[in-house]
Amino acid sequence: MIQYDSKSWLASLFTLRGLYLRRIFWSLLFIVALTTLICLLDFTFNVIDIRLPLSEHSLMGVVLGLLLVF
């Protein structure tokens, strides 16, 4: 159990003690950098042209809704 001071909750919000964030920090940083690079390339050069019909979004909404219910 992590002990913290309830009067300084803002300081304990940003501590990395006992969290899994310390274990996955470098992987998470790599994914964020890769995603940022892909987005910048897409906005600058318009390389990726992905078009999805609206029916796929509706289908995913129904599937996620059923998943949340069960």
C-alpha cells in the first residue's frame, strides 16, 4: 500500500513511486514520439490517405456498447 500525505495530494499525484509508469516509461515515450512523427508527416506532406465509411464507425459503436454491457 502506498502511503501519502492527504493534505498535499497534488505532489503525490505526480510521484512515480510504486507506479507501473516507471516500468513502461521508455516504451511509452517511443510510442508517443513515433505517433507524433507520423502525424507531423501526414499534416505536412499528406502521405496517408485513410478514408473510412460511416458504417464502420457505427458498427464499432455497437460492438463497444455490447462489450460494455456484458
